[in-house]
Amino acid sequence: MKVADNGKRRRQFFCPECGSPICTTGEGAETKEIGIRVGTVNPRDQLTPTSQIWCGSALPWLGEVPDLPGRPRD
């Protein structure tokens, strides 16, 4: 369990073999949304993103994905 910058509690899940982060979710009603680390999914090219978060701290060379809604923080 981790407390996010916005004060919400986030459950984090890790690989039992190597300890890499796999996914995260909230508590209660917020368990409907799961954040999956893209590096854990094969084939990644078949995933279609629906939103962005942490746009406020994006690296300047990354650029924005213009068709997705975004917010500066989670």
C-alpha cells in the first residue's frame, strides 16, 4: 500500500520472482480502474490507451498524445 501525492491509498502489485512492479489500483470504488505497467504486457502493440496521467511531469522530448485526455497529476 502506498499513499499517492493526492492522498489516496494505492495498492501496488509486484512480480514474486523479480520484484518488478506489475500494476496498481485504488481502494473501494477506485478498484474499477487498474494501472498496468506496459512493459508487463505482451503484445503491447495491441493495447489502445484511453487516457494519460502525470502529464505535468512528462519529459519535454516525449511530446503529447493529442487524441487522449490528460491531467497534470493522478
